[in-house]
Amino acid sequence: MQVYGLPLKDVVNEKFGDGIMSAIDFTANVEKVKGNDDSTRIKMIFEGKFLPYKKW
């Protein structure tokens, strides 16, 4: 995640606007799957509530 953290945050901001994904009600699933060329691949699913930033 150290490598992909900022790009993932940028994608979330692009699709949802300026905000974060909450860690309170958050799940992460990681699966090992086979690719079309019989390679081993990683499938990661993150699910969490989007919280828009609020100006004070």
C-alpha cells in the first residue's frame, strides 16, 4: 500500500470528490486468483463509507 496509497486516494477523489474513506466501518478482502495466462494474481476489495471533507 505504500506504493499505491496516493494513486488510490487520487482515484477516490476523482470519482467522489474531496474526502476520505472511513476506517470505522471498513472491510478489506484479499484473494488469490488465476489470470488468463495461468499467472497468479491478487484481487483486493476495499469497502468503506466515503466521508467528504467539510470546511469549518
